[in-house]
Amino acid sequence: MEYKYQFVEGPGKMLTFREAADPSMILFHGKYYMFPSMTAGFLVSDNLHDWKFYPLRGLPIHDYAPDVRVIGEYMYFSASSRTKNCSFYRTKDPISGVFEEIEGTFPFWDPNLFADDDGRVYFYWGCSSQTPIYGVELNPRDMKPKGEPLELIYSNTTVIGYERNGENHIPKTLEQIEEIVQGYVKGNPGIPDEYLNMIRQAVGNDPYIEGAWMDKHNGKYYLQYSSPGTEYNVYSDGVYVSNKPLGPFTLANNNPFSYKPGGSFQVLGTDRQWKINTGIFGILQL
């Protein structure tokens, strides 16, 4: 599959990163559809081996972590932004048709839409070291929340070992964290103190809880999430279980369900870590 590229101005040089993260894949009218981040389009396959690229038009193609789900005759699409209300889009024909916008009412990151067997629709999102995975029921006619969002999953590193941040699950020292922060100061003199504190949180030892994805099996609801960070060699996936789509949820006994100590999931090493950290605060620095 062809990667796209992102160019980021780093300390004294231009850095290049491949882009195709956070893919969502669904089966729709007998074909497999895959939507990765930042690729300005999607991939279609009949067999999960041979893929054809199609461009996207009229959608927020530069918003991360696109989510797609099938509800009835429609494919629904949404993607991430913390600075604006995120809309939903739907179509009966993603290849030749158009996407109808359903205007959003709140911002979110790492979205996941879920349609239950009874026709009720639920929505999950979250990607932060400070806030949880949220969930809320949506009105399927206008995709507006039917109540206040519920806080579903927080990190719990005192009990859940695979959530512990750092290379090989070894946390950074305060000195190491401050060294990273001062690197930002050197490259961006005049950063306000409140932004520096946010950077300390982002590069600190609190894990990112992200990547919500809901499935239902045999009457139980399985809410998947990821931790502690894609830049480390211990990135993993866990799952909580409930009898209801909005909980309460209990940590499954067989966690983590996707994990290999040493690095199957590590992406781009130390350069990736620099890219993630600068990407988080690129908007703030503007």
C-alpha cells in the first residue's frame, strides 16, 4: 500500500515522516474499505490482498484517525479535531457518490461509532494522558448526543502493568523529562509557561489512553483501547467488558490482548517520538 508523506521543520533540518496511521476497515456491500490517516483517500479490496486507492473529496482529509462504520444502507465517516466541532459524513456509494455532511456539535479525537442490534447508536472517543475514553449515545437522525458524555476508561498504572509508559516500561526521570522540555525552549524561544507545562504532561510518564473501538459478541460489549504510546517498544491494546454499551466496564482477564515486549508495534524510533511531541503542540505554538 502506498504511503503518503508529511514534512515537519525540525531543529535545523526538515524531517520527513511516512503517513498511514490509525486505519479503520469495514466490509460494505461485499468490499473491504480501509481509511488511514492523512492519505486524502481510501483503499478498496475484494480479497484483503489487492487494494485500489480512491481519493476523498469534501471531507476533512487532514484530520487524524478517521472512523468508518456501516449503519443501515450508509457508510458513516468521522475524523479527529480538538479545535473545532467534528461533523459526521455518510454515503451509500463511497466510490462514485457524495458524502452528506451531518453537522457536528462537539470536538473529539480518535472517534469510534457503534450501532447496536436494537438500532441505538453510541459514540466513543479519547486520546490523552490526562483525560479518559468517553462514551455517549447519539440520536441516529442528527448524530447529536442524547445526554452528557460518560467517562469510561482511565489509565491505572498502579495495577495495569502494560499501561506503564516508557521504553521497556521504564519511566523517564524528571531530569530526562526536563531535558526534552528544554529542547523545545531552545528551538522555540518565548514559549509561554502554560504551554511548557502542557509539554511536560505530554512527554511525561502518564500513558496515552486512546484508540477506542467497540464490538459486541454474545450479548457482551468489548471496548478496546491502546496504551501507553506508539513511540515506545511496549505499545499494546487492552479491552474492557460490560453488559451495557456505556458500562460500567470491567477490565478483561486476558489483557493485554495485543502486545509483544521488545517492539512489534514500535514505529519510527526516537525520530517518531520527536515528531509526535512536536505534532501535539504545533497548533499551540502558532
